[in-house]
Amino acid sequence: MRKRAGIMAILTAVLLIFTGISVYGLPLAAPDQAERAVVTPEDADEWIRILLGDHPEELEEQWKLTDQMKLAATMSGGMKGIADSLAALGTIETIGSAYQGEVQGFQAFFIPCVFSAASVDLILVTDQGAVAGLTTGPYTNAPENEEQAEGFETIELAIPVPALNGELPGTLTLPEGEGPFPAVVLVHGSGPNDRDETLMNLKPFRDLAEGLAREGIAVYRYDKRTYVYGAQMADDIQATLMDETVEDAAMAVQILAQQEKIDPSRIFVLGHSLGGNAVPAIDQALKDREVSACGYILLAVSPRPLEDLLRQQYDYLYSLMPDVTQEQQEEKDALFRELDRLQDLDSLADDDMIAGAFAPYWKWLSDYDVLHRAEEMEKPCLLLQGEEDYQVTMEDFGIWQEALKDKANWQLISYPGLTHLFTAGEKTEGPNAYLRTEKVDDKVIRDITTFIKQ
């Protein structure tokens, strides 16, 4: 069970920090069989209604929770504390009917909820009937904007994944016309992202695809390997960023180059957040492939070690709390003690897990100096940064500016008023900035377009 928990643990650690999603609990151990299980949509409906009702504490005594979910609840002030954390969404107005689905190979129930400040799906992840996690997702009843279908066409296009005997579903967005068009491959940030890099009602990769397509640039985006094969990958202790991101991005370039309307000599790779950190490794991997990229775009990328970034992000998120309870302080201290173990990587066994990832993942990152690797890149590169980003900050941008100031192939731009997802917001809002329905700012689309067409 411990291995299965690996990918789900990434949801609580890395994804929380890089995208702002709130997730509680991991599937680790089966609870007392005398407690009620969540096995049907009707069970999920009742569970959520109790959570959002007057007595959420009833969930602790009457319903099955995994051991780690129980611990997460305790450290969050009980189920009432978890319910209180949803106050950022406003007061509940409508609770829709649950429907069953899957999250990384685990059974999940999606409950569309309308709050006064935002509409979201509350997602219950279960393991053998026990509630193992709670997260938020895009509101599934949100109407699509039909105007988005104008100015481009879409084609379903999958990436083969031989290591898992499968494939990653994806979408190629093509401009109107005959082509051949320049094209961009989009590479996700941390966590199990879908092809749109969906967060609440935000879909930044879809915004980029449709915005760039209207400017005459084709865009390919695909579901991330940890999104499609999360449960299977949880068994792979040796997995690194190469397996999670780099190999599939390099393959995506090859697949894209074979498409009829694509100019194979004008393919770019765009990486967001941790996907941007992977760009130098993708560049190196493409040197051994038939088709390489002609340039790179990096969005909200930190040159600092991931564990240092996690500490800063946790500090900032806790600083936004008006009052930090003793339980919350203990939770933070426990997180920092876990990160302290990364200071002595040689002492870790391969199956030791830190912040949701096994030791080989961290050891690979420790040997991967993204700043030095970026300095060695020769292709044209564009690095963009939102000035209201609390996850990758202007401090990171300043490090890039100093390191790359003499590199003629690098162009750096920052944007006032934009967040980690390049939507409008303020740093002091923290994750609440992601609750609104926003789109990637037009200035970002224009600057990427200019870079590619140069």
C-alpha cells in the first residue's frame, strides 16, 4: 500500500505548493470495517452534505477514513477545520448530484458545488471504500464558451508510452488554413495534470492553445503520465523527472513533426513551473532524436532547489493565516522536518519517501543544476514571470536575470498583476486568486506569438 500512496502523496505535497490545490489525506491503510463506506454516488452525496453541514465532526466517528486521512484531519483541526478551510469559496448555495470517476487509478466521486464566491467540484478520492483524499476541481456544469470554437480546429492525437504499454491522450489545436504552421508542445507543472492543466475553473493550457492558434500557431497538449497512469507509476520507486515529464515531451515533438500541417523545423517547447525546470533536460533528450525543438518558452520557473522553494511557499501560505493554531504549527513543523531529511540524501534508502516522492526522484533533482544547464542552452529561449506569483517569485526571476544577462539567446519578461498561472490576481490572495474564472492574459499570448514568429 505504501507504494500506491506515492503518486497520491505528490498531490498533497508538490501539487499543493505549485498550483494551490487543497488536498487532504492519502490512501495508506484500511479503517475499521464497522464504519460506513463511500462506495456509491449516494454515499458521496451524503458525505459531502455532512461536511458542509452543521456537524462535520460526525464524519470522524461514523465514516471510513484511511489512517493518513485521519491524521490529516487531526492536523487540520478535525473535519470541522477542513470544512472551515472551504470558507474561501464562500457560503454553499447548491450541491449537485455526485458522479463516479477515477483519479490516478483510484475510485473518486465528483460533486458539483456552487458557492457564493466560486463554483467547483469537490472530489472525494476513496481506497477500498475509505475516504482517502479531498480536493477541488473544475466545476463540471460550467458552460463552455461557444466562441472558443472559432478560429481553429482540434484533432485528438495520442503519445505512445511503451514503458507502460499505453498512450497519453492529447489534443492538437490547429489554426485555420493549410499551413504548414509553427507549433508548440506544452509541458505541465508538478502533479497529475490533465492536458488543460486544469485548476478549479482555470485552464491555462487550453487558453494558450486557443489563443496561439488564433495567431497562426499550432499547439499540442496532452494528459500527463502521472494523470493517466498514477496508480501504475506509484509502484516505480526509481521514477525521476525523466519518466514523469522529459521522455513524453521529447516524444511529443516527434509525433507533432509527423503531422501534415506542421512545419517540423519550427517546433517549440513550452514548460510551465516544474515543466519549465525540465526544459534543459528536454533539450538534451531531443539531441538524440530525429526532430529537435527550434526554441523554448519557460513560464514561472525557479532556478533554486525544489526543497528550498517548498519551504518558502509553506512559510508564505502559513503567513496568510490570521491565526495559526497549535495543530497547524505542528503540521508545518512536521513538513519541515521531513524536508530536513533531504539534506543528507546518501542516508536515504530508495524506498524512503519525502514530500510525496521516493528518494531517487530527489537524488536526480539534486544532480540536476537547472541554472547551469540553462546557461549552456544554445537555442532561442523566452522566460516569462508573473510579478504577483507567490509560488515562483520575483526573487527567482532576479536570479535568472543575473545569470542570463550576457546570453544573447535569452529574453526575459515579467508581468505586473499576473499570478503563477498568468491570470489576473494579487500575491496576497494566495490560492484564492485561483478561485475566479480567468484566462491567461492577452499580453502573454502576444509575447509568445512574437517570439515564435521572429
